Amino acid sequence: MSNINMLAALGGGTQYKSTQRGTMTFAGASLTADITVSAVDLSKANLVYLGCAPSVDSVVGMAYIYFLNSTTVRAARVSGSIATVVSFEIVERI
């Protein structure tokens, strides 16, 4: 699905102010990773988890993401011992 089609599926005729994409890396056994993003209005922004690599076979190693505040996205995991890259996208509506 192209990005344009995906955005249309999210909101039909909704207009978007910005789209940001990025990755963050857990270094070794760290349990959280933060990345700074351009400020968004949290009441109008959707944070989308795009996956992680290397893929993991256990729920324990999987990461989840959330807004820490309007300029920081945090990824967290229960445990892990290898570097893992998490991909995300932020779509902000007007």
C-alpha cells in the first residue's frame, strides 16, 4: 500500500499537517530508547509502530512505542540483550 493510500485509509478526506518517520536503536540490553521529533499537537497526532529488526521470536523482546511528550517518542521493551532497531511514523492532522 502506498503512503498516500495508507493516509487516505486513515482518514478519508482528512488533511495532514505533517508526517515524520524515523528509527531508534536499543543499545544492547537497554530497555528504553528515545528520539526527538519536531513538536506535534498530541491531540491531533497518531503514532504508528512500523516494526523492529532483528525480528524476535519472543513477546519479551518486542518493543512498544509511545509519546513521552510533544517532542519525544519512546520505545520500551521488557528485556533484551541485542541491539534492536524500531521504526515508527507520526501523522499529524490539521
